[in-house]
Amino acid sequence: MIDAAYHRPASLAEAAALAARGGDVAYLAGGHTLIPAMKSRLRAPDALVDLSAIAGLDGIALEGDRLRIGAMARHAAVADGEDVKRAIPALAKLVSLIGDPQVRNRGTLGGSVANNDPAADYPAAVLALDAVIETDRGSHAADDFFQGMFATALADGEIITRIGFRVPDAAAYAKFAHPASRYALVGVFVARFADGVRVAVTGAGPGTFRWTAAEAAIAGGGVVPALAPDDLNSDIHASAEYRAHLAGVMLARALGDLK
Amino acid sequence: MQISLNVNGVRHDLDVPPASLLVEVLRDHLHLTGTHIGCDTSQCGACNVLMDGKAAKSCTVLAGQADGSEVITIEGLARDGALHPMQAAFKDAHGLQCGFCTPGMVIAGLEIARRHGPDVDEATIRHDLEGNLCRCTGYANIVKAIKAGAEAMA
């Protein structure tokens, strides 16, 4: 059994106040990473602050060139969202590949992005789609937000409220899923805008990153150079060399699927 | 911690430890042991229940998160002694062997029927069973059962 205090505040201010009380306090969004992590004792917070009763955090709205999705939007709602499918079909597809139907009914955008698992799908979309991460204290540009394995620009107690994805001219996501966990062994998200191409890779390294050499090659019509394995992950699932190779394959698939 | 749950149409006001899991509340407090704990790591789907109409892994939902919601477990599907069409389809298609995964599979079948309707195809069923593990059947008859069950529910 999990041993922790549990709070379910009705407002962001109340949630932030609970987090500021001190001790190891964790925000709970969908819980589909945090609860398993607590069961395996990878995390042992003293208190949980459940964000699910705070109104207004799960909307989806297309506003100009931004698709804004509330942090508590469940994966299933995003994958099936009409605005999402119309404005950024590649994003709807990416979300439909997360976990399984039961996980998608509970997991949330904000939870995934705040956790920044190096093999999660969402961070690649946030980075490639030049998103703005809005919080209860301000906002972060995606380029500054992801800071390596499970690390983000969020300050202690800061809560993601909404993420504004920039609507691209075309985009695609290709993922080589680990067959058991469905996490990305390597995933590549490509987004084409009027002012350039952005390519984000997940699963391969200690956190999602932009593959700038590929971006430059695509923009210039040149051949994409191989991704160097030097900074990539090597573990029981795959070697760094294999991941580097997969990144090239996933990029080619994404480019072929760009729409 | 006080929570209120509607389980299989009956309201329960319960006093549970603060971070209990929904599956613990169902099994240990309400003695609804049809919902199984298989892996306890969100992989196997044996603990699937419907929460406000949508399938969820009850080993990965806290009691507090479920507070105020409507939960349907495998025990809540039959009506007046007659099996739910999805349960009947599992029986008719022999969609089980040892039966351990079956409650979660039936709930997954209901989720598939809800999302894809009566004409769902085999490939979709197989894809949407990604979060449910069966170690006996090889899945063939489970897929047949869900297809027949979804049709029968129309």
C-alpha cells in the first residue's frame, strides 16, 4: 500500500499553498507514472496534491496559429479531439500511440510533460511544435523547458496549466515502440513551418532534443547526416548505435508521412 | 479519508486510508473480488473497471481520484441473472481458459464497443487489447468474443 497524505484542492492557489507547506510534495495529474513509481518506491512523497478537481485545466482550443491544450486534458480526449485532428493530425496520432486505451483514459498532457521521461512521446511534440508551456507563474518556451532526464525548467511547486502548440504547415511522428512498454525506443517528430523545419527526437538520449543537423539538411535539400551515438542512451533495450540508426529510419518514415 | 463512490449502482460512503488504490477499496472494503490484481504495475489490465463509463486500470487510480465517480465492476454487468451480452459472448466463444484475466478483458471489450461500435474489426480489437495480458488463450477467442459481444450490444 502507498503511504502518503492526499489532497484534492479546488484551485491553483490552494494547490500551490499545499505544495509550499514543505516536505516532499508531489502534484498528481493522471497518476499513470507517479503511482507506479510510488509502488516501486522510486518515489516516496509525503503528500500528493491531486490537480483533477481544479476547473478549467482540460480545455482544447484552436486560437489563431496556436492549438492550446489544458494540462489536465486526458490522452484519449486529445487523440479524439476534433480541433487536434484538424489542426495538427500528427499530434493526435502521437497521442493515440501512448500506452494503451486504459492508460489514455487517465494520463494527461501536463503530467507527461512535467515528468519529462526520456522515452515519453509528448515532449517530442512539444519541442518540435515550438510550444509554449504556460504555468501558474508565467510561461516557458519549449526550447528552454526540457533539461535532460526527468528535468525541466519548472520551479519547485510550479504547475503547468496549458500548452500552446504552434500549428505547423505539415507534421509527422514516427515511433519505434518498445514492444512491452509502448514507450519510444526512438521517436522522431518533424514539423514544417513557413520559417523552417523542426525535428525533435525522443527515446534516444537522456531527454528529448532537437536534431539540428537534420533540420539544416532538410531545409537545404541536402542529405541528412547520421546521428552520432556519442550522447545517446545504451541500456538493456538497445545500444546507442542502434538508437542512432533507428533515429535515421524514424526520420525517413516521418518525412515520408509529412502532411 | 472519507470518499463516496457509486459502485454498480449502489452508493457507498467509505472511510479509507488516504492513498488507497481504487482496486484495494473494491476488493478489501467492498469485497468485490471479481476485479483482479495481476501485475500491479499498470501492464496487464486484470484490474480494469469502468470509471464514469470509461475503462481504467483500478490499480493505478487512487481512491481519492475516484471520489464521486461511478464505478462499474465485473459484478455489475449481469442483469436479473442474465449475463451482459459481452459476458455471454466470452462464454459462447470460449474466450477464456483459467479466467484470471477475464474480468479485465470483458471491461476492455466494453471499452472497445463504446469507442468503435458494433462493426469493429479484428485489427482494431487486437490493437486496443494492448493493455490486457492473457497467458492462456493466445487471444484468438478473446478477439472473437469481443467482436461478437460488440455486435450483440448494438
